[in-house]
Amino acid sequence: MVASSAVVSNKNKRAAWAKAPQDQKHTVLPPLGDSNQLRAVWNVGILDLAGPDFGVPYGFQAMSASELQGLLTHLRMLESMTWAEIIRSKKKNHLVPVSNLCSEAQRRLEELGQDDCGELQSLGQMGSLPRIWGIRLHNILKVLWWDPEHRICPSLKKYT
């Protein structure tokens, strides 16, 4: 005996995914041009891991465990803020033209293939030392260096 199959057609039946959601939520984002109103986000894809063994005194390899813990705590605190709040403290957190960096840092940017940017973002942790350096794109900071002794861009001001 051969079983016959019947095709059942129900034109009134809708797929569940075709229904409109009952509770519609809308995320309100600032316009793309207003990145200072967005929260800070970190990217470590270009993090310089060379360290002092390769002649880079400000690489992340030189960090102690307690320094790393302090840095991560600081970044965690900053990512709860908007860029407008972060850069409000211009003394600690500011953009620096690449031409103002020490020649060693400029050379390292070339070696890393990151010499096409005009300025780097500098973020101070405690006082003026140490500093985190990176390339800011919109609300994302592509973290490059940890500068414990303020060597990447030495201040010419007294007592800094």
C-alpha cells in the first residue's frame, strides 16, 4: 500500500516572524558628527606590544601587574563617560599633533603603519603621569601606547 500525502493550504495563516513587534523600542543615537556625546569605547587592535626589549620604552610589555590593573580600572571608569566629559579636563586629556611627539614616537608610528593620522589622543591617569596614547576615530580610541614617564610628548611647562 502506498501512502498518499495531502498538501494542506491555509491562506489565512501568517508566519510568526511576519508579525509586527508588540513592544517597539527605539534607540536614540546622536548624529554621527557629534561623537563627543557618545561614550568612550576602546580598541586594542593596534596596541604596541614591542616594549623595551625592542627599544620602545612606552610599550605595554613594560607594565607591571599593578600598573595594568590601574590602567584597566581607569579605562573602565572612563568608558562610563562621554567624550565631552572626558575631554572637559584638557590638562589631563587632550589631542596632540603628531609633529609635537618625540622623534622616536613618530618613527614608531611609521613602523606600525599608523603615520597617516594628524594627531593622537592623550589620556592622563593620575596627575600628568602615566598617560595612555591612541588614535581617536569617532568615539573609539584605538589604544597604542602606555607612557609611564610622559616621554612621548614631554611637557615644556614647569612642574609637569
